[in-house]
Amino acid sequence: RYYDQLCSIEPKFPFSENQVCVTFTWKDAFDKGSLFGGSAKLALASLGYEKTCVLFNCGALASQIAAEQNLDNDEGLKAAAKHYQFASGAFQHIKDTVLSALNREPTVDISPDTVGTLSLIMLAQAQEVFFLKATRDKMKDGIIAKLANQAADYYGDAYKQCQYKDTLPKYFYFQEVFPVLAAKHCIMQANAEYHQSILAKQQKKFGEEIGRLQHAADLVKTVASRYDEYINVKDLVDKINRALAAAKKDNDFIYHDRVPDLKDLESIGKASLVKSTPVVVPLSQKFTDLFEKMVPLQVQQSVSVYNQRKADLVNRSIAQMREATNLANGVLASLNLPAAIEDVSGDTVPQSILNKSKSVIEQGGIQTVDQLIKDLPELLQRNKEILDESLRLLDEEENTDNDLRTKFKERWQRTPSNELYKPLRAEGANYHNILSKAMQADGQVKERYQTHRDTIALLCKPEAELNAAIPSANPAKTLQGNEVVNVLRTLLANLDEVKKEREQLENDLKSVNFDMTSKFLTALAQDGAINEEAISVTELDRIYGSYTQKVQESLKKQEELLKNIQNAHQDFSKMKQSNNESNLREEVLKNLAVANDNFVELVANLKEGTKFYNELTEILLKFQNKCSDIVFARKTERDELLKDLQQSIAREPSAPSIPLPTYQTTPAGGNKPAVSPTPTPAPRTMVGTKPQPPARPPPPVISAASSSPSALAPSGTAAAPAAAPAPTPGATAPAVGTAPSQAQGPPYPTYPGYPGYCQMPMPMGYNPYMYGQYNLPYAPSPVYQNPGQPPYPSPQQPGYPFPQQPYYHQQ
């Protein structure tokens, strides 16, 4: 099955190093390798190489199965012969195809010389099996001798192949096979001589008998001396020796016939009953192609076009036959045939009308037509609802896409729905047109039914009511047995036969089925391209040519019959008495015949319409699933895109920059900067940032009276920041000297050897750690805390330029 699968996928996949590159590695079957290296192997990206190696294994397996058969019964002999011949055919096929399949030198095990030798060995063993079968069945000695001689010939050819080919003798396998082949050749030759000697004895050729037995004895003696370790021939030696001793004894005492030399003996004939079984795919009986429906795009397109050509041809032929049948029915109805020739009595219902009435009643009569017509609108409405729902899904998704595209403009970057849905829209429009045409056809059928409803209802009545509804007429003379009537009956019978043949021909046309995939695959593999028109036309002509010819012959035969029927009816009308009653009766009978034809056609059309709507429902459901799937995929894509857009918008700045107030950008006492023409956005609030400490308070104002020359600040002391407002309303100038610019903090105590955290005193009004903790009558004196000094508070140091500030209690 694996080999069959490889053969089936070979024309479907371009297996090569440049396209579908699959490497297959196989080891040499006969090379056992050496101590320092493994056996020879070959890896190729070739499907032909894989097929060759697999087929080699199939042949080897078949030979093993044959060797394990029980040769003591007929079933075992038949199975062994079958498998040996299959193995021979497999090896022969490899010999013929290996070089073209690999395009390089193969390993020795699958080389043409090797597999050719193996094919001969398998063929020789199969011939030996037939020799054993003939011996077991006790066939004539002449036939057995020929079979044995042919087997000896096969073994001899195989031995020569192994001996004289340069590459084979070095293999251990063939080194073991050499003596076996030589021994088998001698044994088969000895058997041939033995059975030929029996034939010579029967023909009173006693000298020839002895000569052949002596030759056979020499052959088995050679086998026993040289190849005894491979094959035991003791029984055969004893049998030949006994026969030889008996023949010599009889010849010495009785016949005294001259024993000819070996070279003077006539050669024994040969009879080959075996041949290599050709390799025909599939090899397995129950093979299933796993890739049957997987074909290249070119093949798929070609098959589609071929199926369309085939459908056109079949539909055209069927339409021609149906039109011809309707024409024939119309002509017969207009001539009131066959009712006219059956109604020669004038007072009974013609048998043809009774048969038609019975047929209409069996098919359900007018109730069947009413029910079918009633079901059509429901089926039509179901299909319309499915189609409308499918298009509604597309419309809703397209409207949503358009709204979002209008809202987000260029940010909505995906394929517009109206472009993506063009194929589905076209398919939906096609289904809509189909439904419109079906509605028109339904209307025509209903109109036709209303026209013939009363007459069809008359056909559904019992025979008595039907006879009462038909006017009676008494002819002046009887036409029973008239020659014209007989001619009309014969012509009508022939026309009915044509109609039946036409129905069978229509069924045959519909049942013909031929898969063109293999033809197109073969053409693609051979030529690299497919000429679909030429191949399709040729195959259609071959398959449907005979059917088309039968259709034309049927149409031509009907045309001749109708012409003859019209001529005969003219003679019949002249012979028949014409009066008002008979004309009225004939008109009613014509209408009944037409009603039957219309009933049959209406039922056929309504059933075909019901089948059409049911099949269309399945197609529309698949279309609806397709629309639903793509709408769901678009909705998922839309949600993901909306999420990305929302995240992108959230990361953008919320407002433009807002300029700072003038008092924040102008230094104290300086010029006002120019106002920026563009607003500066306000700083955004940063969520999660570390809270900032309160603003640094301004230094206290030092009055001139309280300062002393010894307490003046050094000339290098930095001035207070100009932007800081004065803490006291009465202050008019900045401080002469301030403490170093350092961040404020709580008045942590200092310890000997460690610097303090803050060397700038903090006013009590801004100290959150001091306020409300101590009920002090006065404010502690803020001082600098230098390393090594006592902790805060401490007495005021001499030379400190700032006086202590009064403490104001805050409410």
C-alpha cells in the first residue's frame, strides 16, 4: 500500500531538490560493511528512488513468502509459484526503470545487473515449482523432462550472470548463492535426463536410456561431491543409480543395444510455464488513495472545465430527447391517438384513456399536484430567509466598519468591508437571480396547472363517472379489423418503443461517470502543461460518442414514425363517419389525453423544483456559514484594532502647553519678560510620584539697629533668592546675608562626631514637628548646628547676625 501511495502522489507533488525536497536514505541490501565502517548507503531527494527501494523490498518479501510455503500440497505450490513470479516481475521492473528514476549511478543492490540476476533466480524457482507440481500429479515423462530442462536453463543463466558480472562476486550474498545455483542447475538437468530416459525406454531406445541415466548419474555425483553442504541429493542419487543398474542389466542380458555418446543424444525440449508478473498499480487489492482529492491547481481547474463541458453535453442530449417526446405526445393528442382507433364502438371509454386514468390515480391524482404546489412557496421562503440573513450579516458589519472609518479616519487602517465582501456579494447576487428565475418558473407551472386542472380532475374519477362525462357517438359502420386501424396500431407501438428506449438512454447518459483527474495528472507530468480542450473533447467523444449517435438515431426514427402516423390518420379520418356527436366525443378524448401528458409533466416539474429548492437550501446554508465566519473574524479584528486605538489615544497629551504667570518668570526688580504668543500647557499631574516637601520659607529681615559691626555676614555670603516673597509686610529690602541654600527639614538632634541634618533654622510657624508639641512661653532660638556641638536647642552663639524672633501663637 505504501508503494501504491507513492505512485498516486508522484504526479501531484513536485518532488525535487528545488521544490518539495524530501530526502530518502537506504542502505545497500547486500553490503554488510566492514569493521571500521558501516554498509554503503545512498540518500537522494527523489521519489523515484524511494519507489525503487520499496519495490525491491516488496520483491524480497514475496520471495521469502514463497520460500516458506509448504510444497507438499497444491495450495502451497500455487502460492509459491505466484509469489516467485511477482518477485521476478518486481526485480525486472526495477531493472527497466532504475536508471531513469535516479538519473545517477545506483547502489549495487538495485543496479540493473543485480536485479536482472535476481529476476532470473526468482523465475527459475517458479519453474522448479511447476516441475514439482507436474511430478506430484504424475504427468507424462516427456512434459516433466521439458519442465526440468527449462528450470535448469534458468538456473544456468542466473549462475552465468553471477559469475561473469564484475560487481556481483564480491558480495557475500552471491558468494553463498553461487554453489546453490550450480547445484540446482545440475539437479534439474539430472531430473530432465532421468525422465527423458524413461521416455526412451518406453520407445524401446534402451541404449539412449542408459546414456541419459549415465549423464544424470554424473551430474548428481558432481553435486554430491562439490555441493553436499548446501543440498542433499542422496535420494535422487539412489533413484538414478537403481534405474541405471536395472537398465544396464536388461541391456546386457536381453537387448544388447549400443549406448550412444553424450554428444550424440538428442537435446531435450523446453517448456516454460512461468513469466515475470508485470507491476501494475495498485499492487494491493484494497488500496485507498489518501490524497485522492488533492490535485494541482491546473488539474483542478481543468477538471472543473471538463465537468462543465460534460454537463452541457449531457443536458443538451437529454433536452433534445425530452423535446422530441413532448412533440410526439402533442401530435398524438391532436390526432386523438391511440384513443381514436380504440373508440370504434363509440359508447365505451377507450382502453388507453382507462390506462392513463389508472396511472394518474396511482400517482396520487390531483391531490399530489396540490400538495407539491403548496410546498413550493414554503421552500422558496426558507431559501430567501437564509439568503437575506446572510446578506444582513454582511450589511451590518459593513455599516459598522464604515462608521468607525468615518470616526477614526486615517487611523482605521484595515481592508474596507465593501472591497472584502465583493466576491460574497457577487455570489449572493447570483443566488438571488436563481431564486427570481425559480419564482418565474413556479408561476408558469401554477398557471399551466390551473388551465388543465378540471381535465386532470376528470381523469381521477372512477370508470363509470368518466364514461358518463364522455359524450357517446354511434358510428355508422364498424372499423374493427380494418387495415388502416392495424397500421396505426403498429406505428403507435413502434413509437412507444422509441419512447422507452429514449428513457433508458437518458438514464444511461446520467449514469456515465469518468474521472479525468488521472488523465490531466498524466498530461501535466509528461508535458508540464495541460491542453484541457483537446483532452476533454477527445475523451467526451470517446465516452459519449455512441450515446450521442443513439440520440440522433432516435430523433430521426421518431420523425419518420410521426410522418407515417399522420398519413395513416388521414385515411382513418376519411373512413370514419363524421358528425357533431363524434366530433364532440373526439374533442373530449383529446383533452383527456392532453391532461394526462400535462399531469405527468407537471408532477415531474414540481418534484424537480422541490429537489432544486432542497439542494439550494444546503448550498445557501454553506454560504451563510461562510458569511458568518468572515463576519466573526472581522468583528474580532475590529475589537483588537479598537483596543489598540484606545491605548494609543490614552498615551497622547491631554492639553497644549500653558505659559507660566509673569510673577513666576520675572526676577525681583527686573524687567518683565516678553509674553509668549502661544499658550503653554499646564503641567500634567503625574500619578504615583513622590510628594514634594513644602516650599522653603524666606529668611527673617534683619534691622540695622540690632546688627553690630562684629556680626556682619562675610562678603562672600550668597543673597537670598529674589523670587521669594518677604515674610514681613514691613520689609523693603532683602537680607544682607543668608544661610547656605539647603533644603529644609525637621530639627533633628546632632551628636558628637556627626553633622546635623539641617544647618538652617526653621521658623516655628512652618515647623510641623514643633507646632503643637511643646507649650513654650517663648520660641527657642534657632541656631546653626555644627558638628560636635550640643543638640538643638542651645544658647545663642556669639556673633550670630540674626536676633531671635518673637514667637506668635497660631490659632
